Amino acid sequence: MSSISEDVDDRLSTLHEHIRSCILSLMPTKFAVQTSILSKRWRYSWTLVTNFDFDDNMHENPSGLDSLVDQALMHCKSSQVKTFRLHVSNKCWVLKSSASSLIDKAVLLNVHELDIHVVKLEVPLSMFTCKTLTNLRINCSVHDKNIWLWPSSVYLPCLKTLDVVVYKNPFCNAFKLISGCPMLESLSLEVTERDDEENYIFNIHTLKRLKLTFSSVITKVINKVVLHVPKLEYLFIGGVLCSFYVMEDVVSLIEVYVSFCKIPYDHLWVELLKRIHGVKSLLTRNVTSLVDMKNPFTSRLPLFPNMKQLKLKGLWHSQLVLRHLRRTPWLKHLSIEKIEGYSWIDPKLVRALRRLTTIKFSKCEGKTCDVKFLEYIFVNVKAMKKVHGREGTSRPRAMVRHTEYCSDAEEGYMKSYRPAAFAEKSNFLQCIAKAPFPVNVKIPTNLGKYNRMSDPSDHLLNIVAVGGVSGWTLPYWCHMFALTLTMAAREWFEKLPDG
């Protein structure tokens, strides 16, 4: 840059100063400040940024991070700061007073969004009465219960999104913050080590999204989580399932996502399902690995009369999947990640399958249980439209009339013809080689080829998905499989003995 005359303007330099500041606001503040050496025109452009992003992982000398942040805020010429992000890890210890002073200066600049993750944190009083704050994310999960000294009076009139991570006892800090947010719409509360016995009561009439996570629990007491949130639409529950959930007013609840690392008591899971039986969409993760599959869920699962979408993430036992399907009579969309089970027991007809239109099986490994499960689904489904695998989507095709093999087709030109090498001297059994074929059935474009260079389980999954929804006969399955082989895979197949 030094060799280029400053009289020669580049495209970025010719932009209006406001546009340049917007571009600089999209990058970490460290890099925005470094643009001051480009030219005289860029020297003070960074002082007009509206976003400040500081992370000690991006600084060679993290010990001087507090002074750098202080200087950046001091030279800020913007009347309003949109975002102030300060992340300090364990390797960089910022004094409590320094962090408090930095947050206070950001508040004085009418900040809209605060994202604070500091090991040693003392929150300034000005933050608890900030009238411009709309989004607040604060993480102080360090193992020191005396770090957060918060006032009893909190009032954040414009705050709509709150994300809080605490170590223990959220009643002395997090719930004080929640009670002072009259316009709160989205709340995320994570307790890294729960040891209290009190009930968690959420009485928030404006809340639409709620996320609760208990990373670990050191008490055996089962408390209650009471939800009085009439506008709640989305609920996430994660970590350790250690509470009874009481849904006093959740008439607007549509979607629930549960992901647990531990379920101490199976009945807690069933009780939770009973409380959310009216949802339209349910996503669950890692339930099979947390319960005793020899006697899973002694209590009967509740009926989900409104559920249209069910997503089962992680590893699920096939029988447990079917138990859930029996309780969802109006299910339309089913998503399964992976099925566990070395034996298959043919169940009774699941009524939910009659209305199922879409199924996604993302990690089918071609095991016996996988194939049996898919066969059962395809045989009983009546309205299937799409099947999603790792290689794409398959649509069911209506089956048409079939034509049989005729040995005299070489003389009768109106008959369906197959070469003798394709039928009488085929690698398949005669009953497969000479079986009737459907007429005018096109090869699906997403079926793909296999040359022994990719994962064979992916290829088998795609064939199972396409053939299942298309209603192929067993002979047609065999010939379509052979048709997808190319190169080394084809050479292997051609070397197989006849019949």
C-alpha cells in the first residue's frame, strides 16, 4: 500500500463514510482498527463502527485486552452502539472492575445488544436500568457463587431476548433479571450445576421461546418447573431431566425440542410427554441410550392428537420408534437419524402410517433391522410422497402393467424381447431372470451409480428408498441393482457364475 499514491482511490475508499463504517462493523474490532493504516481516508473510519467484537483468542497479547477495549470505546464517535461483544476465557483474567467499567461505557453509548462472557464478572448497576438494551447474553458459569452481586431492583423496558448461563442458584441473579423484563419474548436459562430444591416458576405473559438446560444435577430432589406462558410457541429442554413439568397455560405451544444427556427416572420422560401432548411438532434426541430397553417406559405413552411432525435424533430402538408412532394418529412427517436393534418383531399395524407422507432416514446402515423397518413402513404407508436419504429424495411412482419373458420373441415382433444372455444365461436365478417386468418404468434420476469407490451402505439405502415407495417386485429389485453397477463393481458382478 505504501508504494501506491494516495491520490489513486480504490473502490472501497470512494464509498461514503457511512457505508465504510457499516462494512467495518461486520468484522472483529481488532481488524477494523487495523484498517487505519491503509490511508488517510481510512484512518478514522473505524471510529464510526456500530458493532464492537472483542475476543481474547484473536489477540496475541490477551493480557492487555481490557486497555484495548477501553481505548476503542473512548474513540467511538457513534451515538448508538448496536452490539458489544466481550469474550474472555480462563487464560485471560480481566479484573472485575475493568469488566464493569467496559460494560458501563457500552451502556452509555446506548447499546442495543450485549454479549458478555467473562470469567471474573461484576455487572455495573447501569446495565440493570438500560433503556435501549434489546438483547442480552451473559455467561458467568465460573464455580464461584459469590461473583454475581445483583441489585433487587431490575428494569429493562425494551429487552426482548435474554440468554443467561449461571453456575448455581439462579434465584439470586437470573430470576431477578427475568422479573425486570416486561417485554421479554425469548429466554434461555442454563444452570451448569443445579443443587437447589426450589420450584422454577415462569410467569411471563409475553414469552414466545423458552430454552431450559440443566447441565448437571447434584441433588436427588425432583422439583417442579411451572410454566404459565400463554404465548409460548417453542420450548427446548436439555441436559438432565430432573423435574416435573407443570404446564398451567401453554395454549400456543407448537414445537418442542428435548435433548437429554441423562434421564434418572423413566417416568419423568413419560410425564413430560403427557404435558406436551398437544404440540404439532416434536424433536427428541438420545432417549434410547438413556433408558432400559429391556423394560422401556412401563407407563403408557400419551396420545398426540395434533402432531404432524416427529423428529427422532440420535440412536433409537426400532420398537421404541413404533411405540411413538402408535400414539401419533395424524402424523405426516417422520424423520429418523439412526435405528438400533439386532432383532425385529413384526408389530401390529400402526394407524399413523396411513397418513404419513414424508419419511427421512438419514443414517441407514443397511442392517437387518434397518431393512425390516423400512419394509414395514413401505408396506403399510398409503399416502407416501417423499423419502429422504443421504443421497437425495425419492418420489413414489404408480406401478403399471407387467410383461413376461417370451423365448420366441425373436420371431414374434409384437412380443416383449429379452436377449438369452439377459434371461436364460443370467447371473440371477431363472425365477428372477424370467420374471415379469413393469412396462415403461423410467430409472429414477437420483438412483445413482456404484463403482466400489463410495460407501455401499449409502447406495443400498437409496435403492431401498426408491424401490420401496415405487412398489418394485423382488425380480425388478435385483435387475435394477445390477443396472446401477459400473466399472469395478460391474466387473465383479459379471464374473459371478450363472444362476
